Amino acid sequence: MAQALRFYFDGDADASVRRLWRRLADAGVPSLAGRPHVTFAQAGAVPAKTRAALRDDLRFLSIPQLWLSMLTATDDVLSLTAVVDTELLAVHSAVHDVLAKRVKDPVGRYLPSSWAPHCVLAQGLSPAELIAGFTALHPVGSIQVRITEIAVVDTHTGETDVLRDLEDAR
């Protein structure tokens, strides 16, 4: 079991990522399903008390917009990587301040100074699929993202615990 802290996109950004998924499918590259998102943290488990503390802290954070603009290929994954700025890093750091020593088995690539914020477009690709996917999407342009929901998601069952709904705050 793994649980991920995911930041979900507004309708326009969601639709833009889904268009990219369709372009991949049209090129014969298996793409993802579900809701487009950026993962801020992942661990074996995020206990209820930790979620409550995170829910409280998230109320006071100003969540910046993201710009997804760099098409990247790493190992067997094709992603759109976000432009990193101090506001985004501050939110990421604040999240990890709450999670530190309170989660089981944190995943290293999401920890501060290791994290590269990105939206996965396709994964588990062969080298040929990676090349075909990159070719189908390049140049990708930029997608401006407004975060509308933050949730802890069980990556196996899909069970979701919404920590903050930013649409309600508007």
C-alpha cells in the first residue's frame, strides 16, 4: 500500500492534459487515466493524525499556480514538468514539515531537494513508445494550472481523503 498527497488541477488544465493523453493514444502510446495531478509527497502510509495536521496547515497556505511546460522523459515515464519557483518550493517544504517523522516509509524522490514537480502523462513505456510519445507531443507548449483540490490518495485502491477543496474557498 502507498498513499500519495496529490494536488489536482482546475477544469481548463485538466482538459489540456487529457488532450495530451488523447494525442498519445492516437500515436499508439498507452497513456494514463484518472485525474491529472502533481504529487507532492508519497509514503507507505499517512496516518489520520498526520492528515488532520496537514489539513489544518493547508488552510493557511496560499497555493500558487503552476506552469507545466517542460516535456521530460525519465526511465520509462513521460511527464510534463512544472516551472519551479520559490512559492512552489515553500508550499512543498511546508507540507513536508508536517509530514516529517509522521509518515511510514516516505518515498525519497518526493522529499525536499529531491522533488521535481511533474504531471505524469504515460508510464511503463518501452524505449520505442517513449520516443513515439515524445515525438507526438513535442513541442508541448505551457499549461497554466490552478490547484482546485488537495487529497491523500491510496495508490492501490483509489480511496481519496480530500484535505482541502480550493473551489469552496472561491
